[in-house]
Amino acid sequence: MLSRALIALASSGLLCCGSRGTAPATSEIIAAIWIADPALPGPDEPPAGRSLFDAVLASINVENVTSNATVPFPFEKLTELIASRLGPSEDPPLAQVLIPIGRSLQRDANVPDFFASPRVVAAVHRDTRAGGEGVLFLKDRLFLGYQARAAIIEIISYNEDAGRFEFQIVRDYREGVTPRVEYAERRVCLACHQGHGPIFPQPLWDETNANRAIRTALREHASQFFGVPVDQGIDTPQFIDDATGRANLFSAYQLFWREGCGDSAECRASALVSMLQYRLSGLHHAAGAAAREGERFAKAVSKHWARAWPGGLKVANPGIPNRTPLETFRRAGERSGVAAAPDTGTAEFAKQVQSTLTNPVFEPRTPREPLEIWTAAEADHEFYQKTVAGLASFFSTADIRTIDAALYASRDQSESAEYRAACEARVVEEPAGRILLLNCQSESMALTLWSAWPLRPGGVQIERLVIDDAAPLTNLRAAILTRRVLGDRESFRLQAKEQSAGLHARLASGNLIGDIEISWVIPGAQAGESFAGQAQLTVFQDLTRLRAAAAEMAGAGSDALSSKPLRRAALVAEILQAL
């Protein structure tokens, strides 16, 4: 990829390419095009489907999934509703920051007492494992900006059917009034949101309450606003910034899905298998023969790219320059001979605020240079792996868990291979209690695990598992399903799962690792003693079934594999039916 410096030189005319240093003729220059063109806003109303914000509100008005559904007041009740639509989560999935002196269209609403009514910016930045009725996939797909003085919430949320972000405004958002929800005028929105999605300041996010000076000024009025605590570190704006960056690439992934394969449903089926393999295997890209789906998709996209986008693709920049408003006041005061900025809440302070907004460098409406320019010549193997990973991110964790469970339940329908290894076990004394260490090794299999001793149902940690020459698996935890005793021999059946998403253990190829059988002659419990055992497991080639299901979808002319936007719900429903 081109660096930002090279992009800037190229766009300014200071950098050109040609044989032996000679610039090509003007007729030979083919300009790069925007993946999402700010000059082409599209219709204000969704061309298909509805926004995810409408879907959130539909939990109130189930029979009326429209933009006129009730928006709960106050803002804390709205964020509670959003959280309820995400399902249970150990960590808060909604990140919220306070921006008292911002750059939104409501920048003047809290004049002159900016710190008494900061704007809230919120984003769903985490997925949850939860699925089922009423649960929505909102990660990187729902962003809110609330200014209480203006009684307005600005909403950016994804529309899967249309393959784009929708812009909405909640007006009259105040107590005792029924709010109005409208689709905004996209032409106005895209003046700032030039990539058709969310934007956010670049680090160190100094106009948010991550800035100590901002926190101090806010704290004079309250310890929290609208349920958002004043005292926060930089991790919260980092979450929003990361979500904004990921969301900015949705349009690129959708472009490759819609156009990269042309009219070939088989090509998209190959991409689908590659995407699901990546997610099912715990974010491992397949290698060798198992990688052919991704390679087929990459070749198709590369061929189309050369014809359709010969000048390259411009990726919009969602990051607006970092701005330190209070520091700006101080420097302005020094230049004018004023020792310090006036007290917040005064007309003079408001005047100085207005003066800091005149600098076009900090103005979101100033056209921004591309974040990157992608060309077919630079789209290597790593680029296409990132594209597959980006497309795979369109599936929720609950989607992948459902597909994983379906494959596991019917694993006996797949071809399989068995692996065995001799084991050495040892019980060691630790301050927290006795620990079992188990090390198993053969030519085709290696397994290392540990557990509290005696073994407990859910407490087995698999440190390392290697099958043949596949990549080692190091993020597995196992539950004891059964324990049997026959004479002097004891055996345990373990079910191994990937820890972060709770999926059944799989090789990088995507193939399932079946239950693990551990057996040994019943040992004594003396610390330091070693005893022999055996481990065996079965690997099921169930990715073949997934591949066959995708091919069946393509052969049947699946609408989910057409050149329409990637629609996860339709793809998941059809792949489960085909399985």
C-alpha cells in the first residue's frame, strides 16, 4: 500500500511515474476512483431494507418496524435498550465519550456554557456470543451523537440489505415530547462523513474527556452526564476510533463482494467457504490445498480489478485531525497578549471558541486526502487474506457458533482420521493446590495440557495441540464430558473449545477436532509421581461438507450469492439449510 506521504505527493502533482523518469502523457493517466464517492450520496431513504437503529427500536414497536418507532427518553434508557439488544456481555459493548467543544453540526447548541452540556458520542465496538430472537449484530454498525441542548441525536447505523450506512436524526428528543426519527439528507451528511460512514478525531482525542483539562472543566458541573462518567482514560475513545476504522472499510469489502466475482455465484461460494473457514478456525487463514477457495476468489477479483478500476481505488479517511481546544485558546491568548482564556460559560469564552473553528485544517467539511490508494499491482496474497478477514467480519460470533454447532452435531457424516499419542503425566504441588501436567507425543500428534488435580469438569487447559504439520493450537480449553473406570484403568472424554469465541476446536484448515480421550492406569495421588497414559482424538473433514453446501447454494442460483450486497442473515440461513 502507498504511504500517506506518497499519496500526498502524488495528489499534489509532485510525484509521477513513468519509464526512465519521463511522465506519461495525460491521455495515459487513469485516475484512481473513490470506493465510496462523497459526490454520490445516493437516496436519503434506504433503497432496500431498514437501518439497524430502526431494528433496535422495533423491540418496542414489534409490529411497526418504521422510522417513527418510539425512542425512549432519557438517553440512558436508549443506551440501555441498545445494550439489551446485544445480549449478555462480560464487558460493556457500548463505548461513550463526552465532547463539550466539538465539530458536529450541533457545535453551537451549548453556547456559551459548553461544559454544562457536552455532546455524547457512542459506538458499539464489541460483539457478544449471544444469539437468538431479539439479539442484533451491532458491532461497528451503530454510532450515536447526542446533544441535549439541541434535543437531537444523530444516528449512523448499518443497513445490511442496502450494503451501506444510513444517516438518521432524532429530533425533539426531550421530556414530554414525542421524538421524530427522520432519515437525514445524505448530501449534507457526506460533507463531513466523506466515506459514507462514521468519523472520529485522531489520537490523542484531546477534545474528549480523555483529556485531563477537559475532564477538569466538566467535573465542575457534574461527575457524569447522561450516564457517561467524566473520569475516563484513553481506552474508551480508542474503542470508538477502532470501530470507526473498521466500519470505514465496509464499503470496500462490499465492493469486492458485489463486483469482484462478476456474475459468478461459484466465485462468491468460494469466498464464503474461505470466510467461514477463517472464522471457524479461530481466525486462522488456511494453507496448502485448503486455501484454494481464497485463491480462486483472489484471482477473480484481480482480473476484474484490472478492467474496472485500472487507476486504483481510493479509501476514504475517517479520521479528522486531533484538536486541543483549551490549548488552542491558550496559544491564541499568548499571541494577542491575553494571559489566559476567560472563564468557561462567558460570552468572551464562546467568542474564542468560534475563532478556533475557522481553521480549515480542523474542519470536518474540508475534503480529506485518501487514507490509502489500493492498486491491483499492490494487491498481494496478504492483501487478499485481509480482504477475506474483512468479509468474514460481517458474520457475528453467534452466526459462527450456530454454524459450528450444526457441523459438530453432524460430524459423523464427514470423513475422519484418528490420531494417538503416548503420554507422560505428573502431579506437582503448587501453592494453590495439586496440578496435573500431561505431555503426549507421537509422529503425528503432540498434546500438552494441565489441570487441577483431581480433574474437575471444566478446568482443563490445553496449552498446545499439534496435528501433523498443521499450525499449533494454543488457545484451547477443555471440559470433561465423561469419566469411566474399568478395573484399574480410568479414562476421560474431553471436549476442546477455542476460548475467545467458544467454538469447537478446529485446525487452521477449518476441520473439526473431535472429543479427546485420555486414559491411564489409575495412579496414586502422590506429588511428583509420574505415570503413563494415552491420548487419542479424531479429526473430522467437515469443511468438505461446508464446501459442498456452498456449491449447492451456487448451483441452485442462491440470491444470497448474487451481486447484491453481502447479507449475513441470508447467507447463514441458506448455509444451515444446505448443511
